[in-house]
Amino acid sequence: MADHMIIMITGTRTGIGRALAEHFLESGHQVVGCSRRPATIDHPNYRHHQLDLADAGQIRTMFRNVRGEHSHLDALINNAGTSTMNHFMTTPDEVSRRLFDINFFAVLNCCREAVKLLRKTCGATASILNVSTVAVPWALDGHLAYSASKSAVEQLVRVMSKELAPFGIRVNGIGLPPVPTVLTRSVPQRKIDELVARQAIQRICTMPDIVGPVEFLIGQQSAFVTGETIFLGGVN
Ligand SMILES: NC(=O)c1ccc[n+]([C@@H]2O[C@H](COP(=O)([O-])OP(=O)(O)OC[C@H]3O[C@@H](n4cnc5c(N)ncnc54)[C@H](OP(=O)(O)O)[C@@H]3O)[C@@H](O)[C@H]2O)c1
């Protein structure tokens, strides 16, 4: 990775987003984060924006403020997301729509706004990284809306990588198996164990497993990689 990057990460209040933000701050980078609730990170190189990513107007306002502070961005990590576990027959329409608003449309809107700053990165390529899930390749029952919204994100990765290559912007994804966070705390341990047993590497994914691949995908070592979603743990 370059010595000093400006990295925007969505969903930095808890979980994977927070851990990534803290890692990049410790490594000397600047991080712009966001969530609905107030920041849980206190660091001189960290700036937090409070918004609901389901609201496109609030996303535009956030990026207007980011452009006021930064002349460019090196990377956008679309991490914020939510899930629901329910049989599709009993999932209300508004739950599925809200899920798509956060997991897909917010990603699309953040990409559109971020490109204005990513294309101004000098020299090296800038990049977008989107977080996906094993619920897509495994077509997990009970996760129809969640996995469909993340399938849409994986298609976004493929199409956008072509549309943004002329601007020097790479677009990739990282597909995660279960990780112990707020998102998974209501999932029964038996269910988590079943999922871990399906991985080629049969142990729970932790933050150090994620940091390396994320650094690779947003750094210059992957300057010739775009349009890919890389899954961790061996899920095929
Ligand atoms: N944990 C896993 O096992 C796992 C597995 C595969 C993929 N993933 C993916 O990894 C990503 C991060 O998940 P996580 O496990 O770290 O979840 P998490 O701990 O629940 O964190 C989600 C973050 O997103 C923010 N957020 C949620 N909805 C938002 C909204 N509408 N507007 C703004 N911010 C919002 C939350 O803050 P606020 O509540 O303050 O808004 C929080 O900071 C998600 O995309 C998830 O699908 C997770």
C-alpha cells in the first residue's frame, strides 16, 4: 500500500468497518467513516459523518462535505450493510425494500459520489471495494432478500469495473464467511458451526483474516485486478 492514503469506509461504528478503520488509522492513513449513530473512534486522522445511507439526499450531503475537506480519495470501502433472516413467505415487502436500500442502492449512490474524488487520485489507481457474503454462492435459505441484495452488489462490481476502468478506478469485492459481530450475534451458534464446517478452512473468520486481503485489494499490489469478488475461507 502507499504510505499515506485517504480511505472512506461506510459503517465504521461497529464490527468489520470499525476494525478496518482502526487498522488503517494505526497504519498512518486518513479515514473518513460514517454510520447512523455517533462515532466510536476517536483519532486525529478520523472524521465521522452521521447519516442514514438509505437516504440518497443524505449521501449527497455527506460527499459534499467530504469534498470540502479532501481534494481526492484513494479508496472507498462499501462496508455498511444489514441482514434479515426469515422465510421469504413471511418477510414483509418493506423489510426487503429497506434491505435493498442499504445493501445495494446506498452502495450505488456512494460509488457515484465517490468517483468524483477517486478520479482525482494522482498516479496510482484508486479503488472501490464492496463487501459481500457467502450467502450468495451458498444461496442460503432464510436469506433471500439479503443474498439477492449482495448478488446485485457483485454484479455492480463486474459492470462498474468496466465503466470505471477508463477513469483509473478499480472495483472489486470481498466475500466473507461468518464473522463474530453485532450482525451475527443473534444467529444461533449451531447455525454458525454448520456454516464454518462448509468452509475449506474450518475455523471462524476473524479481523486479521480480513485486513490482509482488504489491504491487497485497495493497494497498488492489485493494480491489475478489477471486477473480482474474492471469497475468504474457501467457500466453493
Ligand atoms: N458479520 C458477518 O458474519 C458478515 C458476513 C458476511 C458479510 N458481512 C458484511 O459485512 C458488512 C459489515 O457487517 P458487520 O458484521 O460488521 O455488521 P455490523 O457490526 O452490524 O456493522 C454495520 C455498520 O454499518 C452501519 N450501518 C448500518 N445501517 C446503516 C445505515 N442505514 N446508514 C449508515 N450506517 C449504517 C452501522 O452503524 P449504525 O448502526 O450506527 O448505523 C455499523 O457501523 C456488511 O455489509 C455485512 O453484510 C458480514
